Amino acid sequence: MMLTYQQERKMNNQASRCFHLYAYLSVLMQMEMAYANKARIVAFLRVIANKVQGLQTELDKILSKATTSYEYEGGEDIRNDSEAWGKIEALKKINQQYSNIRGACELIGIELKTKYSVHDVIAFANKV
């Protein structure tokens, strides 16, 4: 599979965000949080984490098989290239999946960031 530099960069950024979000969710699930609905929240975190892991796996699979092309970087017409359209549609699907993950995170009060720290974990635990 041939990706443009811009597509590869977007997918790498998305994979990095997924990696950090998954690590953050894993820490949250392992914490002993003192709140009434712990079982439900941990179950919800597990569902989100599984979605994130699935998306990250999909991105890693695409990126491992992909090679970078600078062919379409100059704004050339790609309307007649079915392979390029397929890659654009795949990227749209990945972005939609990430948007769904973002919505699920917002439901329980997780702010999506590029990287997370221990302070984020503590703030979430205190907030919930």
C-alpha cells in the first residue's frame, strides 16, 4: 500500500495518540478508585480501551505494510486514482472511529490529550 507523506504522518500521529490513550486507560483501570460506581466505570473504561487497542492495531497494520509516496503532495489530481481514493476512505474511517472514541471518553469525563501524566490520572480519579 502506498501512502502520501501527509497520510502517513496523520496515521502515525493517530497511532501515537491511541498508544498514549490506551496506556492512560490501563492505569485508570488498575487504580483503586474510591467511588460508588467503580464497577460500571471500569467496565466502560475497558470497552473504550478495547476500541482504542483495535484502532491502534489497525493503524499499525496499515503502516507496517505501507510505503511513502510524494506523488500527490504537489496537489496533483487524484480523482481518477482508485487506490488513492481507497486510502482516503480508509483514513476517513479511522478518523470516524477515533471520533467515536472521543465521544465515549467525553461521556465519562476524560479529556483527550496527546500525552498523559500521573496528574491526569489523579485528577480523573478525584473528579469521578
